[in-house]
Amino acid sequence: MKAIHRLLLFNSFDAGGGFVRYIPQSMNLIKGIFNTSLGRKYIMAITGAGLFGFIIAHLLGNMLVFAGPAALNEYAKKLHDLGPLLWVARLGLLAMAGLHIWSAIKLTTENREARLVQYDSEVAPVDRHRRDDIVAKFAARTMIFSGLIIAAFAFYHLAHYTWKVPQINGVESDFETFFVADDMVTATEGEEGKNPVDVYRMVVTGFQVPWVTGFYVVAIGLLCVHLSHGFSAMFQSLGLKNKNYGKWIDCGAKAVAALIFLGYISIPAAVIAGFVK
């Protein structure tokens, strides 16, 4: 009976006796989001906003390194104690990143195909508005490349500090052996799952390697360039940007990206300078 009910719900006959298949509005909405350029722009904007929130939260957590080993290690332990909820958050973050990359690749492909069509028009003079437009278009076209480099760095960053792959540390120490006592300060021998991880010592040890720090700074720089354009483009995609205050959104996006860059690189800079040790 349930099968018949579904058949009657989604299929019927029109006045002329012709068979008509009805598709629920929610299915049409989902299909429209994933199969249209506008829908993909919404996906990119929404997932970008979610990833931006993670970047801010991650930065605030990392800045605890300046409060000393106890503060950072306690924070890391609280995250670890979330257990399954932490994995739910990680999977959600991975899904957002996947959708963001997918929509970016699809939109880039569509834009390239559209540019294959030649149009006859006069070349506009390169005034301030034309210059800003050229810069914006160049940033948009290179977003896919910076995004893929950032994704590669994120994978390395996970392997370095989360999965603790010893072959990429650049030091002889194995992060799998970095544990602290209950005071969250004293280094001790321990066992995964039973003793708190010494995240503070991992951060200090990792950033003492020049090539690791260099790769980190370059990747963060690309991330912030990506954010400065992506943050502005998000308002554009959501229809919240116009000529009246568009320039203020652009300036705000650049300022936020600059602050994020300074926040992230302050950590390896402090390690190298010996302020954090």
C-alpha cells in the first residue's frame, strides 16, 4: 500500500489523459542548487562562510600558545574529550571543504567555457574603476589555484600535528611521544588516550624547523589573499553588495584578511624569536 501511495503522490494524469510525473518542490530546489551556476555560487558562499568561521575559531585557539603551555594543552584536551562530537565536527568541516572545492572547480570550468565565445567590443580606458575590475577578475581566476595549494597545505598540517606523521616533522623527535602530566606543563612519558598530549611542545618544536615555518607562512599568505577576495565575493553571491557600499566591503575584507595573516604568523614568529619556548 505504501508503494501505491507513493505512486499516486508523485504520478498522476492530466485532463487529456496524459501521464504526468510530479517532482516534489524540495527535490527541484536541491536539483537547482547543484545544477545551476547561481546555486553553485550559493554553495560556495555558504560553505566559504562556514570555513571562515572555522579559521577564526582555530586562530583564537592557537593564540593560547601565548598564555603558556597549560592554557594551550588544557584547550587541546577539552577538544579531545569531545570524543564523537569532535569527529562529527571534523566530518562536517570536511564536507564543507569538499563542497567548496567542487563548486569552485565547476564554476571555473563554466567561466572558461564562456570565455571561449568571442565578442566584438571597444576596449574601455583603464581608469580606477577599470583597474579595480581587472584586479578583481584576475583574483577570481586565480582563486582555484590558491585554493588547491591551501588544500594541500591543510592536508600537510593535519599530517603534521593531528596524525603526527614522523617523516614530515623535520626533526628527530616523534610527536607521538609528546605527553604532559596532569598539571598540563611537565613533559612526561605517556600513552595515547590515557595522558594529555603536549600540544604546546609540538607547536614549538614544529616551528623551529625553517622550511616548515616558511611553508606555513606562504600558505597562510595565500589563504588570506583567498579570503580577501572570497569574503567580498560571498556578499556579491548573496546579493548583499552594491555600488554604494561595495568598496567598503572590499576594504573590510582586505583588513580582516590582513589581521588573520598577522595573527597566524605571529605564532611561528614568536617561536623563532624565542618569545615562545
